Amino acid sequence: MSQAQKQPVQLSLTTKITQAGEVETFDFDTAGELLLKDGQIFLRYTETIGEQQTQVRFKFEAAAVHLHRSGDGQTKLVFRPE
């Protein structure tokens, strides 16, 4: 098993949630971690909105970005250029 390389990062994020025609915007700064493991690049951090904490992890690949969010529930999304 290979050793992971970790780098602390500081993130400034804006999250916009649109539901039933209404938009909520949340701005926050948080610490995170950039991780290189087995040739894969990950970004992970904890998103806090009110009392709710959500663990967020991005996995960066040449042809896609994977987003995994886990807290009260789980969300998995894959973003591709096409």
C-alpha cells in the first residue's frame, strides 16, 4: 500500500440551493485537505450550515470530477465535460 501525501488547504465557498423557485446562498470559509493517494487527487472538507455538518469529498480525474457528500444523507455526483 502506498503512502498518501496530504496538504492542508483553506477554502472559500459559496453554495446556492434553489428549491421551489427560491434561492438560498451560503458563504463560508473552512479548512480542508488536498490528498494525493495512489496517483489520485482528492479534496475533502467539512461543510457546516447551521447545525448540520456534511463531509464533502471531490475526486479529480482526467475526464471527470466525482463529488461525494455524506451527512444526514448521501449524494454522489459525477461531472463530465460532455
